[in-house]
Amino acid sequence: MSRFTLRLPETLHNELETRARQEGVSLNQYIVYALTKQVSPVYTVQMVSKENIREQQEQFQEFQKSLGETSKAEAQAWLLEREASRPEEDLTAEIIYRVKAKIVAAETYEQLS
């Protein structure tokens, strides 16, 4: 992970601190989130229509069928070969819970609309 020093106007710094506090995360976490969101739309949670979900499920089922059958031993061997990765240090169970809660709230809002 890299570090760099950034000079900010006091008003912007205060606004970022306020938003981080509202989200229940550190200022650093919030700035990384905001920059990531701005730079890469891949990190943005977007609502997907029920029709799109159904289409994706059908495509996935077709894909699964195309793979054929695999024995439990083969699957276990593949899992043992995979590269291990460590989760992000700042990604706590509380943050994951909050993100999931926001997704559920957004889905509920969409259903009510």
C-alpha cells in the first residue's frame, strides 16, 4: 500500500471528516472509497433490474451445464491449487455489514417504488 501527503483546504477536510463520520469509517477509508468511486465505476454498487437478474441466472445455469460434472475430489484438488489472498486490512466485519444493509435498503426502496 502506498502513502502520499495531500494538502487540502480546511473546508474540504472538514466535509470529508463529516462524511466519514456519517458512514462510520475512518477518514482514510472514506477518501480511498471516494477516490475509487470516482476513478473506477467497477467499485460502484448499481441496482440491477429483476429482468436482468433473471437473464444472468439463466446464463449462469447454461454455463454450469456446459461445464459438465466434476467429482468432489477434482473440485477439492482445484481449490487446493488456488492462490491464497489476504483481505484488505481495513475491511472489517462491521463495514461489510453496513454495505450489505445499504444494499438491502436500496433493494427494498426499489421494490416499494
